[in-house]
Amino acid sequence: MSDSRPILILDSGVGGLTVLREVRFKLPFERLVYVIDDAGFPYGGWSEDGLKGRLVELVGQQIDQHDPKVILIACNTAFTLAGDELRAAFPERLFVGTVPAIKPAAARTRSGLISVLATPGTVQRTYTRDLIEAHARECHVRLVGSDRLAGMTEAHLRGDDLEDEALLREIRDCFLEEGDRRTDVVVLACTHYPFLANRFREVAPWPVDWIDPAEAIARQLARVTPRGATGDVPAAPDLAILTSGRCEAVTVRLLHGFGLRI
């Protein structure tokens, strides 16, 4: 018997679209509901308790409205902070989270110098440091927090110009030299950042492997999602929901470009 309930994807902005794109490749017959918490953007400005409360309330509202079969939190800041609270509040629901891709970075590095480019909230989390301890103890891992890049990504997607020097200021601390060794892997630990990956390559002091975790997240989602019958066509279109209730024309075009109806 097929399960026609949607998969719910939640992020504070449009960054989760980088994950949604991969989800479509892995699960082409699933219906998706993408929730943009633009009323709460950016999450870095919230206190920890305040953001936990907001996420539990928001996810509860979406469960009541859409009854999703899986909930994907497509935001490192949100999941590393509130993943345990969400699972405790809704124990009957399946959650898939987004965490910094430190394990694959440790497997790829040759120099042993890795950087994690994230929001300040993700950098500060014990969760992030536990991942380093578990998977990258033999590496030198530099945590670099930017409180501007998520907003710069949203501006970039609206068509605003981003100056090379402004971008370089945000990523410069990712590049470390120790003797004859250089940073060779940078983890993009915010779902917004892959939208700027080509620009990062243009301004970076030297080439590195930029790790986008979207494919691995989609692969994990595919593993846990109860499947409908192969070839089933979703009964309703994929939706985008903005918590502010407001949507600029440029955002409408972007979301439509990802096949989402508002």
C-alpha cells in the first residue's frame, strides 16, 4: 500500500533548496513540502532556548497541517541545536538532520588540515565538536563562523552583486598553512553556502575540495523514507510555504524554478 504523505523539508531560508534538488534525484516520486522560516531568519540571531521553542512549535504546526511521513531539517544550525528536542517532542515522527560533513572531510584530506565553514551557531555547538572528536581526531580542524554568508547568499539569489573582497573576507580564515601543508578540504556546513561554491572557487587563495553535504543528506533520507509504489504520481504539487506570508517576485521565480508552488 502506497504512502501518499509528503516529505517535509524545513530551513530558515532558501538554502535548503540545495538539499531539495538532491532529494528530487533520489526520490523522484515523492511529494515535497518546503517550509521557509523567513519570519525567523537568520537563526543565528536567536537565543538557544528561543530557537528551540520556535522550531518545536513550527514543526508541530506543520505536522498538524501536512502529516509528513519524514521531516528533514535542512539547516545545520537548527538541527545541531534542536534535533534532540524535536525527536523528544514528536517521537512518532521520522527526522533526518543536517550536520557538518566532518567524517567525509577527514576521509578525503591529504594534508590533514580541514576547515568547517559554518554559521557561528554551528561552530559553537557541542554537537560539532563531538563530530570532530569522533571522526577527525587525527586532523587539524579549523572552525570558521560567518554571520554574513547566509544573508549574502540570499542577496546573490535575488540578483545582487557580491564583491570578491567581501566574499574573501568571509572565507579567508578557512585557509591555513603549516610548514609545507595547506588546508585542502573545506566543509560547507550551511545549506546556503553551496549556492556560492563557484564564487568561493574564484576568490579562494588556492584550490580546495569544497564538500557539499546535500547528496549524502538525500541518500540518508532515501534510506529511511517509507516508499510509495514505484511510479506513483503525487496527488498534489510540491509546495513552498513562507512563514512570513510574504514572497517577493524574485523569490517566486526562484521557487518556481525548483518546481515549487507557493
